[in-house]
Amino acid sequence: MRLQTRERLAGSPVQAERSDAGFTLIELMVVLLIIAILLGIAIPTFLGVTGSANDRAAQSNNTNALTEVKALYQNGQSYTLAALPLATLTSSAPEFAWLQSGACAANAVNCVSEYPVDVVSAADGQGVILANLSKTGTCWYAMDLEAAPAATFGVDTGGTIQALSATAGANAQENAAGSAGLTQAGVYYSQVTKAAAGTCAATRPTTAGPWKWGTTYSNAPQS
């Protein structure tokens, strides 16, 4: 008797309607709307975290590379290309792809652009600039000055007058822009967001002044 009842119910319109039951269009739209809201919240957060991590990686590369060149500086007390040729940098820190001319490409791995600058007198090589390109497109700069920069001293082959001094005349453009030159030895930082292709080079601050420097990566000004 029960078997017959099941057979009759299985073929009834009520049972057929139950077996075809599913989500309504409104229910599906509500689910899709919830998913869209969650994605709208999650994607910007994820991109922000990823971008910050990429910038930190570039800054870390610069910091580690600066540690390497500062250690090499102790041997000859100079950052000049003669004292620190490319072969020496590569031998000392092969984990980096060193450049002493040109700019780091967007797809380069651990690329560090390095260039000496003069600080007190022409060709003294008492300073060095490093550049590293983040995957975010920001070019991060770190500069070490082993001496307090002189205001002016004639022709500066490293471009330090334009990049560093606060004296009128040779650096009048920088003064007009209200950017005080550096006056003390130390390590300084800068950045260029959305750097154009082929411009993330350590030589750029010496030729594209006026250039601005901060004392940490967190307050590194946009140049």
C-alpha cells in the first residue's frame, strides 16, 4: 500500500513541481549583488597591500645595496667609478643586477642603478645615489653623503651642485622652488611615482633638478 502511494506521489504534479524547484531570479540577483559588494571591498584592499609590499621590496633592495656599497667605500674612501667599478659591485653583491649607466627596466629582477656624486670638491666621489624600480612603477632613491656638501666649488662632475646645494647662482632654480639644499652628511631618500620608462636611473637626480630629499622612506618627497 505504501509502495503504491509513493508511486502515485512520484507521478503527481505536486511532486514534479518540488523536483523542479530552485533559486528564483531575485534570489540569484541578491547573491550576485552580495558577491559584487564583497569584491568591491576586497579588491582595493588587496591591491593596496600588494602595492605596499612591492614598494617595501624595492626599498629593501636599496637599503641592502647601500649597505654593500658603504662597506666597499671603506676600502678606498671613495665612491668614484674607478674605486668601485661594476665588476667590484657584481663580485661583492651578485644578488643584485647592478647598473652604472642606464635605467632599471620595469621587468628587471633586483636591478640597482648606482652612481657616485661629488660632495665637497670636484671628482671627490664622497657620495653615491642608488635607484630601484618598484613593481608599482615608483622609482625609489637612496643617497649616502660621507661629508657635508659644500655650497659651491666650481664644476661638479657628479652634478651635486644642482642636486644638493642651497646657494644662489649655480642653484638659483632650486632656491626659487623653495627647496633648501642639503647641508649635512647622512643618508637621504626620494621617490618618483609612476616613473616614465627608462628614467629610473641613479644619474637622474644629478641632471633633473631641482631634486628633493627626505631623511626616511616614509617622508621621501616626490621629485
